Amino acid sequence: MATGGDGPQLWAVSDLHIGYTENRDLVEGMRPESDGDWLLVAGDVAETVEDIRWALKTLAGRFARVVWTPGNHELWTHPSDAVTLRGVARYEHLVEQCRELGVLTPEDPYAIWEGPGGPVAVAPLFLLYDYSFLPSGCTTKEEGLEYAYGTGVVCTDERLLHPDPYPTREDWCRARVAETERRLAELPEDLPLIPVTHWPLHRHPTEVLWYPEFAMWCGTTLTDDWHRRYPVHTSVYGHLHIPRTTRQDGVRFEEVSVGYPREWRKRQEPPGRLRRILPEMANPQG
């Protein structure tokens, strides 16, 4: 449940993973505090189209606007999913599902938040990763993967996230980055921006990973300067399952994930709390 504040608020969450009963129950309990509240959903809702649709439909029926961008789990062609589409075709199918529900996607015009703290452009970005967040001592993707396989820390994407029709995931990533740069360049230079991504735009959030080699599946150096290059107010992301507030070059980064029950049961705070993006709290929680 959201907490705190008066009037319309802009909330964010990610990594709902509703395949877990406990996580589905959390989504059942998520509600806005006012009729004008928006919710940003930064990926990893679930692995099956049926579950993804259920969660987004539930949230879209409660919040004034829901904005979604995919994570790696939505892009998996999972053996438990009746939908067997791969790569770009799967992504486009999910976009169509969202449009039926009135949920905004990276393929739609960027919405403008006019509530407290606005106006701000809210831009869901689908960027993927290209293995450029390499482990220490590695200089190529091949070296990085060899090291990761040696440690046993390998993302399931290597089996289930297919880039079709692109030859590789990094090719798909580069195409997404180029198209996103084109669209961002069309925004007014003086309009603050809230990019909503699954993978962080900058590598610094991965510095606290227990398994540093997992950073290879966490972003791309192609976006390392985007928080300076564009008028970013707050960068919203998920994927790491380490909800916290950080700052890089004075720009606020918000990791907004729920994560798995085994992770959030260890935390003092109750799980499933939405992170308020606007209006910004005086002392955002780390």
C-alpha cells in the first residue's frame, strides 16, 4: 500500500513477480491514495502473459494512469506460458495487451505529469543490456561469461530471453538505445524527465551486488551519461531487488523493486510498499 502525502502522487514499483502467491497478494493490496495518483511499473511483473495481464489490469483499474516497461522476466519465452512468441514478437504482443488495458508502454507518446512537482515527462524506456558491465579483470563479453559460468552465477536470460530477429541480445539492446535516443531528442530541452527503466541507466547501483558478475545482465555503458545528457529529475529502475535511493552526479536514482519473498522477509519494512517519486520527500529512504 502507498503511504504518505496529500493530493495526486506519482508512485513507482517493479519486480512484482506475481508467480509467487505472496507477491500476488501484495498486488491485491496496492491502491492509490487519491483519484489522481499514477503508478510506474518498471518491469518483471511475471513470466506469463496471463499473469502480466492480470496484474496490469488490476492496477490500471485503480490508478489514474499506469505506465509499464518490460523487464527480462516478461521477455522470457517460459515453458509454463501458453504464449510461445519470442523476442521482438513477444514484446510487441505485450505492448498490444497493455494498449487494450489503457496502460502506457515504451512505444507510446511520453506522458506529462502535471501534478505536484510537475510538469515532468514520464518516459518508459526499454533498453536491455549488452554485457558491457564487465566483471573486474575481464575485457570482453566472452571473458565475462566464462568468469560468470565459472562462479555459477548466470542469468536465466541465457536460456529463456531470445532476441529474435536480432542475432544477439546486445544487438537488440543497441537498436533500442538508438531509437530511444532519437525519441528523447524530440523532447523540449527544459522539460524535466523521469526515465522509467528496468535495468539501471548507470552502473553505480550494481556496486553493492553480492555477486558482482551479475552486473553483466544489468545494463549498458551506452547510457552511462544519460542522467547528465538529458534533464533527468529522477531515474526509476528495478531489476536488482535492492530498493533504495542513491544519487549520481546530483541526480536521484530510485530502485523500486518488490523482489522475492525470501528477500523481503529479511527486511524490517513491510513488503510491497510503493516508492513515491513525486512530490519528492524531503528525506527519501535509502
